[in-house]
Amino acid sequence: MTEKNVTTKIQVLVYNELNQEDKKLVDLAKEATKSSYTPYSHFNVGAALLLDNGVMIKGANQENAAFAGTCAERSACYNAGANYPGVGIKKVAVTAFQNGDFVKDPCSPCGVCRQALLEFEVQAGHPMEVLLVGRDTIYRLDSIKALLPLSFTEF
């Protein structure tokens, strides 16, 4: 038997350590939580994308009674794909709001969103930087692939 280790490099930051562009993206993700429709989970997730053309787009999770809602990350990506076809995504920021405050620990995308984001990263032909935002701490990762090791990218 052979054993392999998979490691993920994560920079741990606070808001004041971000550059202006990243602060703007994080603020947009936080603003997006206000657009969530979450009558069942009461877990409001916001995502913001910085496209290669400089445009920033936000998305928020949307639930329904059939529990077939859409996560914030995919909401933002599909918005970008529909309105800016062929334009790559440079960065994504994700955060969540619950019980009157932003979540303490950085919020990470679900598996379905990780795969969707990875496909947008592959389409763009370059890494998509990731900012996972908690109340006091922000995780920065160099690529979506860091969130989805051993990923399936041959399609």
C-alpha cells in the first residue's frame, strides 16, 4: 500500500490586511446575504465574483419548499455566465449570516458549488482566487482546486 497526503495552503487574514479590491469584493458578498431567500434554513449565504473584465457580480442562496434551491456561489456564477459569456472569473468571496450576525468561522462552498466553481476556473484557463469570510477571519486560497483536491476536470 502507498499513502499520499493532500495539503491545502490557506492564508489566514483579517479584513484590514486585504487590498482595496478584495475589501470591495468581501463587502459585496456581505451585502449579498441580504438578498437571500431562506425561509427554511435561515442561513443566508452571499457570494461575490470579480470577473476578468473588472465587473463584480453578487449572488445569494435561494430556497424553496421542494428543497431544490440554489446556493449563492452558483447563483453568482450562473449570473456571470448568462450576462458575461466567455469572461473568466478572477476571484470569489463567500460569507454567511445567521442569527443576527455573520458566522464566526469562514464559510466554505458545498460540494456541488465547488464542482461548479472548478468548471468555471477550468473554462477561464487560470486559477480563481478564493476568499472565505468569517466574522473576524478570512481564508485566502490560490485556487478552487485547493477546495476540491483530486478533482474531476476532464469533461
